Amino acid sequence: MASCSTSSCLIFSFSLFLLILFSSATTDTISANRSLSGNQNITSKDGNFRLGFFVPPGSPSLSYYVGIWYNKIPLLTPVWVANRASPVPDPAMSELRISGDGNLVLLVNHSNTGVIWSTDVSTSNSTVVAVILDTGNLQLRDESNASLVFWQSFDHPTDTWLPGGKLGFNKLTRRAQGLTSWKSKVDPSPGIFTLEIDPTGETSENFIFWNSSKMYWRSGIWDGHIFNLVLEMTVHYIYDIKFVNDTEEMYFNYTIKTSNITSRFVLDSESGQMQRSTWMENSKSWMPFWSERLNQKQSAQFMGLGFG
């Protein structure tokens, strides 16, 4: 192997260091100088989640969506979708980028007149970036101050509730933050089932609604350990569930007691059930662990004897 002088070696080593540093600093980030198009994507720092364009598994059409999915799981499993009601036909002609007003936008034909989706918030005059975190949360935030967050996907979930995310009710805006099922297994468009905390903001009870108006299921009141109508739950549940109720909001979030378990809650598009499943590495599949069941009264109501 050819040798190099001390000065040239130092220059080469420093250049390589800068290249590695720049690459590692930007692999999880969309900035004014870096957008996503085609098969480009970004990956969270420790590689847990990926953001990019995808086609839903099993979809008969080539409709593309911008979403977040598990990066270390070989079975494509989206956990969040941006343009769920407005797919794009060609990701090569589409672009996810930071716009001039600091929002994260999805464009078609790389044109500002073709905005398909936007975070649609007011940002400061500082430099704004979008960063995918190892929790699966996508944050639009100040580049120099990570605590200054203008928008995050955890505040706008689709059908999946991830550890660390909130399901709740904002008492100031009177806005619920819940889940909406996919239209079908292969179509992430908003479906007919929604899950949200008591829309009156008065109790800790969760409800699943059919067609946004008819009550399909209720959890019962949270007693500090379990929901009293969810018989499948026990005090030795694998989740640490926390309920917060203050002057501004009330919400649930949770963590998983065992760090090496990958688990998720999903509002199923077909049954309307809130399902919990865990990834099984041996079988390379999601194993259903638990789903809420309608009690006899709720089943009778939903089957035509009147809704609650």
C-alpha cells in the first residue's frame, strides 16, 4: 500500500472525520439543506425507527405515503402516516422538506403549489429541522435548542399508540388526542373507528366510537392500576400506565417494563378493537397478546338494539 506524507495523511484523516461527523449528524434529520424524495429516508439515532415513503403491505395499488415504521423489524409495520388521506403516485416526483415558513411539507412535482400535507404551525425565526427520535416520535424543532418543539407526531397519532405517546384531552382547546383506525388493512385513510378519552373532559374513561358518533366500547374508570371494565388487565400488567390530570390537560401514556420487548397498541380497522401485540423474533411475526372485548351489553347495543 502506498504511503503518504504526514501532512497529507492528516488532511485525509481530518476530511474523513468531517464526512463521518456530518453523516452521523444528519441521518436522523430533515433540514433546509436536506429533503427526502424517492427511496430516500432518515433513521433515528439508534436505528429503532425510519421515516420515508412506503406502500402499505398487501396494497393492490402503488399509492405512496410518508410514514414512520420499525427499522429493525423485517416486516414493514407503519406506526404513523402523514398524508393518510392523500397518497402520492410517484415518490420520485414528490418531496418532503422544510418550507420557507419553517413547516415540514410534502410536495408533488417539487412545487410549492402542490402541497399535499403540512405540519401547519407557526415557528420562530430560527433554523428549523425535523428529527426522527428512537421513540418513533417525529419532532419539528429549533435546530440549536432541541427543547423548543413546534410540532410532533406524538401529538397527531394515526392508528397506533406507542410507548411515550399521549392519549388525552386538552382542556384549553377542548381538543381530544386519540386514534383513528385505518380504512382497511391495506388503506391508511381514516377509518370508521376512533378511540379517545372522555370527550367531555370529566372522567378518565376511554371510548371507542363508530362513525365518530356511536359509542362502540368503553373502558370504565381508571382506578390507578386498571380500567374497571377491561377484565383482561391485571395489576401485574407488562405496562406502566400513567394518568395525568391537571388544569390544562388530562392524558394517559405508558412505558414497557421490559426494555427488550417491542410492543404496540393498534386500533384495528376491521374489528374496532384496541389490540396489543408483541414482536416475536423467532417467528418474525407480531403475536397478538391482548385485545379489549365487548361485554354482553355493549355487544347487544352495537348489534342493533341501540347504542349507548
